[in-house]
Amino acid sequence: MSRGANRHAGASPPRSGAERRCGRQPCAGFVFFDLLIVLVILGFLAAVIAPRYYAPDFSGQARLHAARSALANGYIHLNLATLRFMLDNDGERPKKLVDLSPDYMNATQNLGDYTAVYVQGLGEVTVEIYKGETPAGSPVATRTVPWP
């Protein structure tokens, strides 16, 4: 036998770069790189999935702010109608809501996604905001203001 033939006789075949050995047996367990890959994958999945299940519900807050904005818009309509009435009548203030209707504003104003309804009281006006183009159901926002 030649010298080169004895060198590998009874020994394991040459190792590839991916094969690890601890003495005569393969090493058990994970390498740091394996754990790092798993952590990166878990982090990516958490970043994609977690906001869907743990994010706060902003739609309720958005509806509330939209209703408040419509309420302010309804109040502005009332004030503008009062000012137009005063300009046309030499500074005289309207006595009641009916004086503003139909030339300056209606008792029901379409505000786009909402409808404002004005209800006359004693020295005050209640502005009620309803969802949709017609007032149906209960108002989503209400404010009573002094008569302008």
C-alpha cells in the first residue's frame, strides 16, 4: 500500500464546510447564526402581524371628531345666516329661527355627510347633527347655544 492510501483508511471522508464535528461525533445544538436567522424571521412576522391585532381602534375617534366638526359647521351656518339677515335689515337682529328661513337658511341644513337640524328654544337654539342626508334616529352630536 502506498502512503497516501493509508492516510484515509478507516477515517471519515473529508469534511465539507457545512459539516461540523466536536471530536469524533457531530456537534449538537444551534450555532449563533442559526438563532440570529430565527430571531430575524420572528421579528419580521411580529412587525407585520402585531399592528393588526394590537393597534388601537382609531375609527371611533375619527367618527367623533367628524361629528364635532359637523356640529361646529352647523353653528357657523347659524351665525352666518344671522349676519346676512342683519346686513339685509339694517342691523336688526332676527327674533326667531323662522325669520331666517327660507331666505338665509333652512331649519334643516345638509352638511355633506351630516345634516344639521336647528330647534328654537327660549332664548337659545339647539343644533342637532344627524348622520346622512336626512335626520333619522338619534343625533350623533347636540349643542345648545344662546340665540345670536
